[in-house]
Amino acid sequence: MKGESNIENSKHNIQVIDENDIDYPYLLSEIKDRPKKLYVIGNKEILKRKSVAIVGCRECSNYGKEIAEKIAYNLAKKNIIVVSGLAKGIDTNAHIGTLKAKGKTIAVVAHGLDMIYPKENYNLAKLIIKYGGAIVSEQPIGAKPIPENFPKRNRIISGLSTSTIIVEARERSGSLITANFALEQGRNLYAVPGSIFWENSIGTNKLIQSGAEVITSYLDLDNFNFSKIL
């Protein structure tokens, strides 16, 4: 929205980081289509720390939810920031797993920070901020969560992260857009395998077939060596 004022940003406790500011995240500055501005509520300092993205289906399985939480929990226990998109499903569980470990997480959204979408994640967003995380967007106050903003948002999720982990993805999934951005940005890409009979596994299994690193340690995720993905 053109003509937004500093008063409006102040009203919503929004911090604005310009691409030339010292606070602009270094990893994000490396991508060719970096946002000109970032709008942030919460702890902007964590935007410069080691981060790993976890994304996946909105309509995910219990298997996916459990894995997303477990991976996020273990990353957070190693003081690694977890980045996701605050969407229903895998994203939500990635944020929740981080908070359960008393870690910090970044939610990158596709709308102005004067609202939270989806509405059912309003309380989750408050907890993310309360416990030292951040809500981030390139969209100014007043911008709605229109469909074309979500694929653009995904390049920020991967751009903030050294690695991206896709937990579940259908054949045509926004998570696969994030995966493609991660590869274009020269970042590590990981995928969790699933049953060949599950619709939610078609995308992740194809990523593995195409060369994505596979996470196979479902039974011992507590001991998974996450150091190799940083």
C-alpha cells in the first residue's frame, strides 16, 4: 500500500528494515530478488541467526505433523531458528515444535502485519512473538493475503534459511515452489519420504527422486545429526 505512514507502523509495533540497512538479514541479501523492505513484529535480531526452514501441506497427515514437530523441536534445542509460513498443517506444527523446545521461530506471511492469516493462528502468532520470535512480511500494512502473494512469500522463507526441509507435499504444492526457490538460491534441500499410496507424499518423493537429500531417521530423530544441514 503506497503512502503508508510511520504512525501506522508504530501503531502495530512494526519495524521496517530497508534492504540497505545494517539489520537486513545477510542470507536474504544474497538472493537476486530480495525484498526491498521487510516488515517485522517481534525480535528482528533472530533474522541474522542460523535458520532452517520447515514447510509442507496444509491438509497434512498425523505422520507429517509428528515429524514436523519433532524436527523443529530438535533444531530449536540446538539453538537453531526455525522458519516457516504460519499456514495450517505442517507450518503450524513446525512453529509449535519450536515453541515446545522453548526455541525461537520466524513466521513469514503473505500479507500486511496489521492482521494474521489464517485467523485460527492468531494466538500462535502471539506466542511466537512472546517467546522471542518474529513475524515477517514484505507486504505493507493493509495488504491482503491474496493468492499471488504466497508464492512470492516462499522465496523469503528459503532465502532466510541455510536449508529447507519439505515434510509433506502434494504433486502441485506451494511447498514445491519453496523447494525450487531453495535450489535456485543455492541452499540445501531435504525431503521426508512417505508412502507411495499417499497423495501428500507425491511431491516429496519426487523431490528425493530428483536429488533432494532424504531424511530417513523417523525412529531416532532425537539423535539426528542436524549439523550437516547448516
